[in-house]
Amino acid sequence: MEFNDLKIFQTVAKHESISKAALELSYVQSNVTARIKLLEKELQTPLFYRHKRGMILNTEGKRLLEHSREILSKVEEMKRTFQDKSTPSGVLEIGIVETVIALPDILSAYNSKYPDVELSLKAGVTDRLLQEVIDMKLDGAFVTGPIRHPLIEQVEVIQEKLVLVTKGSAFSVEDITTKPLLLYNKGCGYRGRLESWMKVEGIIPKQIMEFGTFGTIIGSVAAGIGITILPESSVTDLAANGTVVCHRIPEPYREVTTIFIRRKDSILTNTLQCFIDEIIARTRHANMRHSEIIPMSSTDG
């Protein structure tokens, strides 16, 4: 059994389709089919239920999926361990939620210090990025916290306030029942806060429209299509020039914390440790600037 066969198997399981898996892997379909059949022959059991529209995992296939994830994650960990050097280098794969205001400063500072590191960024929602960190597909990720998981350790990056964002200044809670909500896909931490609030208040939204990018969401809000929820910092400039308007939501749903997560039992390479050190340094610097501003504003009052 080859490691690559397990990667092929995982891709077929994800897409439930030989043709879609072949497209993602840049293989011919016959090769993917042959590798799956060889895997089933080696294990002496079928792994999929096959039907006209594709194939889905059977019980044995689900068992293999769990084993394959563990095996391949250990292989990747082993590679990173042997590739690690005293000077950070190589590829660092980081997941991000799109509205992390502190991210550009962190990336810029890290890039300046360690030019031999190639930063690979993958945008997504919190739940998906969490799973990819657990599966060791990502070295770490910036997500909405806190995260309570036995395999995860976290570093706080920034605390922010969530706001409802609309086109016009006139707004009431009832508008949620008459206008579409424009939200990130399921698994987004901001969306989770809004849904918790609506559930407590008994608010039933008129419609939820799902989007994958910040630009599409905020552009649609600015066009008057609907309402969204975002960190206030991500729309400060747009609110200042009147493109959108921000509206408060009640506690405890308003406060949101962005954290950086990694799998705690994975090898902490020097490349990743330096990245975490940069996060901590930038966070400490931001907190010091904030503490210096507060006394000045209080004396003015």
C-alpha cells in the first residue's frame, strides 16, 4: 500500500466521485479507478457504495478514512521534523478568517525577518479551519475563539466588537425578518454569534444568503441587498465615508476574540515557533498602544 493511494482514496471520499477526484489530482479517471480497486483488493473489502451519480463510503470505507487521516498527518509531521532548521525556512501553511485586522502587520513583520519562509494562506470559516488544523493539513490558523478542544492550543490575537452592517442608517431588529442576511458559510464564528442572538430573541430571518468572501458580502450590503454581521474594525473606513452604517448588537454576543490555533501534540517547528513569537510580540505592542490612549481620552471627559 502506497501513501499516495491513501491520498487518492481521501479525495474520492471527499468528492464522492472518481471524475471530480481525478480533476483535483490532475490524474486520468482510469488511474484513480485502478488505485481504488487495488486498495480494496489489498484490504480485501469494498470501501464504497457505488451508484449512478457517484460513490459514497460504506462502513469499512469510513474506518479507513479515519486511519488514513492519522497516517498521512504523521507522515507530514515527520517530513516537517526532518526539514526543520535553526533558521526558519520552507513553507508555512496558515488558515485565516478574512477579517483579521491584525494580520497584515503580523505577516509583514514575519516576512521581513524570515524571507526564506514561504507563507501559504488559506481563507475559510472557523469550523473548517479548525478541522484542517486537527487533521494537520494546516500548520495553524487565525479563527474566532475561544476554541475548546483537547488537541488545540491557542494564542489570543485581538478582541473586537461585532456590529450589524446595513446600507442605510434607519434600522430596527425587525428588519432582519424583512431583509436577507448576507453571511459567511456555516461554521463562521460571527454567524454563530448572530444565530445565537436571534434564537434567544425568537427572531426568524427572512432569508440567509451564503457567501465565501468579505468583498462579496460587503459589496452586496453596500448595494442595499441585505444585512450582515462583521467586526467593526473591518468596515471602519466604509462606515466613515457613508458607504455602510454599523449598528450595535447586545452583550454577550458583541465581543469577539480572534485567536491563533495549532495542534498541541504536533512537532513545533522553529519556523512556526517564530511565527507565534511574532503574533505575541505584535499583540503585546498593540495592547501597550491601547493602554497609552485610554488615560488621554479619560482626562478630556
